Amino acid sequence: AQKITQTQPGMFVQEKEAVTLDCTYDTSDQSYGLFWYKQPSSGEMIFLIYQGSYDEQNATEGRYSLNFQKARKSANLVISASQLGDSAMYFCAMRGVSGGYNKLIFGAGTRLAVHP
Amino acid sequence: EPEVTQTPSHQVTQMGQEVILRCVPISNHLYFYWYRQILGQKVEFLVSFYNNEISEKSEIFDDQFSVERPDGSNFTLKIRSTKLEDSAMYFCASSERGTGNTIYFGEGSWLTVV
């Protein structure tokens, strides 16, 4: 079975600092994808970044980067130069063949608070 | 930037009533999904839809749920007889491909069953 674990229920960071949100996953699939989403207090789910299991380089999207360590089965999100608007819930998710490639399995989320 | 749009943003309904949640996926996307998030809990997969049929569904998606693509743009989730435990945020999502690297979510529809 596939599983996503986010062990940090809450994190805080000072504005302009970098922060790492942890995500570990469990799967027996060779081919899978890892996603991060941001959910502000307004409720919408905003796609941030994607990493494929065969991608050799870590994904980056602006201030977001994904620290992919395949052997450790971790896919941590790094947010550089935090901004007040980054305060939100962050969800790690994965999709893979055995879990049904058409569906995402989500972690419990990490609530990030950015302090001025 | 193209986006998934959902209506209504919030609906309050009485237990036992039928509810239809509507979604307009991104126009060139072929795969459509519904997820739900009960307050304070994980986001859960309900169903995926491709080529006018359900491609996958979870155990949550029982006989009281149905999905439809009634025309070329809308994708709907119908809950036939709502229960209190159906109260949740329902997200529609779409992707260009089934194995694609981006799945875009709408802003969600809050459903409150009283």
C-alpha cells in the first residue's frame, strides 16, 4: 500500500528565511510521482511542484524546490526566502501504479506560519 | 492562467436531499477527479473520470455518489441522499494526461449537511 507521512503538524519560520517541510513516502512501485500543494486559509488547493521517480534532478519552481532522496523515500519541500503569504497548510501527495495511477494519496499536512 | 472552476463555493443542504456540485475543468484536460476533505482531515480521493467513464473510484464513492460529464465543459458530482457525514470540502481536479505531472485543483465547494 502507498502511504505519505508528514511528521510536522506545525512549523514556523521567520520572514525571508528558508524552511524545509518534511515528507516521507512508502511504495513498492518503481514509477511514481510526488506532489506538493499549498492550501491557504481560504481553502483552495494550489499546485506547487512535482517530482517524478525517474527524474534525476531535484524539481524547482521559483522559490520552491523539492529535495528528493529516493533511497530514503523522502521528498521534502524547501521554501526559500519565506514570505508572509506562504503561511498556509502544505500537503505532500503521491501517485503510483499500485495505488491507482489516477489518484493522489495525501499526507496529513503541515501548517506553516511565517512570522515578520 | 487556465484554472478549474467550481460552483457553488458553499452549499447548505438538509439531510436526505440531493446535491449537485459542478466543475469546469481546464479546457484541454482529459482526466477529471473529485476529492473531498472533511474539516481538519486529509484530502481523500473519490473518483477519476476519463473518456466519459469512471476509471477509478475509492470505497468512499458508493452508490449514493455519481459523476457525469453532461456536455463538453462541465463535470458534476451528484450526492443522491446526503448524510451528515458528507459535510466536507469537495475538490474537483483535472489533468492533461493520466500519467501527467500536474493535477490542478479547483477552489473547492464547501458542503454543509444539516
